[in-house]
Amino acid sequence: MISASLVKELREKTGAGMMDCKKALEATNGNIDEAADWLREQGISKAAKKADRIAAEGLAAILVDGNDAVILEMNAETDFVAKNAEFTGLVDTLLKTIIKSDVQTLEEALNLNTEDGTIEELITQKTAKIGEKLSFRRFSRITKKDNEAFGEYIHMGGKIAVLTVVEDASAEVAKDVAMHAAAMRPTYVAIEDVPAEEVQREKEILTEQAMNEGKPKEIAEKMVQGRIQKFYKEICLEEQPFVKDSDINVKTFVKNNGGKITAMYRYEVGEGMQKREENFAEEVAKQMKA
């Protein structure tokens, strides 16, 4: 019987996952040094050492199956690896595994079983094999109603993925909305989706701007009302001028086609993450020192 404290000790020593440490100790009859060597032989401790690297490249992908869909972002350190067959195969496995489940959190998804262990174990294996840090960043699993349609759009080979859901309109309309969202980067679907504190913060900033322009308070307040509408057009999908017909907004486009937007998921690879800023010479120097 392998004790939890021994597993913890090996984990702290190697940086490998709990399940991998347990397997290593079982394979070596509880000998912690041999277990550490076992992990190295399997390439697992090598994978763990990459945990502090930045993985801000990768792929955003979508899988639709009937009334179910999954959109996810999987990260790697370089764009080169993101195009690797091992990496794209991993993304495909994740999509197919998650869509068959009912998971909603990343923790639940990482514990799902594949043909090669759990998703977490599979990512560790691929990290060791590919030689870069790989990170499963986020996903959404959506189930639509029969009177709804999915719209899916992948831009720039997986740099941006958008999944939309429209009610009482066609998949073609939903896809047009997804293409628009890919280009115009909305954050919310509708005005009512914008958090009150975000609106209040924007109003305060706009009021301060107007006052700094020397406008009286009453005039400044009226100016803010106009400018807040511009703010909504920037961040709300429904309010944005439709890319295929700027005379109408997206909400009107969908309404003219008998429908209503019920959801939008827009994943842009690496958004909000720190990017690698190393140059080629530095990379070569690091390799030579290794």
C-alpha cells in the first residue's frame, strides 16, 4: 500500500502529477529514488519541469454533434507545435471525449477517461513527447433546443473560434453572426448582459473626460448618455453594425431572419495571457547551456 505522504513527497521532488507519482511508486515497490527515475524514463518529470513556461499559442476548436457542441482552447508554447499532428490529435480527442460527457468545469473535464488514461494524464504524456508545455485552458459544453441552431466559425486556422446559438433562425444565419463576432470581438451578447459595475465605471470615466473638456455638468451628463451607446456598440454583439450590412445592427439582422441570438462563445488563443518575448538568439543560447 502506497501512502499518501510518500506520493506527496515524490510529487514535491519531481513536480509530476499525483496519479503519475502513485503509479511510479507502485512500479518500484515504494522506492522513492527509483520512482523518480521511473518518472524520468517515462518522460513525465521532464513534462513537469515545463510547468512554469508560458503557453500562449495553440488552437481554439469546435465540435458539433446534433444538439450538443463543445468549444475549447488548448495552448502550447509555439505556433509550430500548435500545427503538429500530435497536438491537433490531442485537441480532437478532447473534443470527442467532452462532447460525450456532461461536464461543466475544467476539473471535471481533466478527470474524464480517454483510451490513454484521463485527459490530465494524456496531456502530461503529450507534453513529454512533444517537448513543450501544453495547457488545457478552457472549454464550454452547450446543449441547444430543437428550435435553435448552432453557428460555428474558425478563423486563421484556429486562432479564433466562435460558436453562436440562435433561436428560430437557420444555421446559415447563426454562422454569419459567428463570422461577425470573430471580426468585431464583442464581449457580451446584449446590453442587459453587461455587469452594472462595468457600466458605472465607464460612465464615471466618460463623465470625467467630458468635465476635463470644460463642459458644464449638465452638458457632460448628456454627452455621457451618447457616448455610453457607443460603448455598447463596441462590446455588445447585438448592438454592433453588422459587417455584411452596416446599415443595420446584428440584432436587427437576426430579427429580420425570424430569429434571436441566445448565446455566443468567442475564444481567441492567448487572449489576456503573457506572450513569449524571447528572440531566436536567446533561444539558441539557452539550448547551448542546457
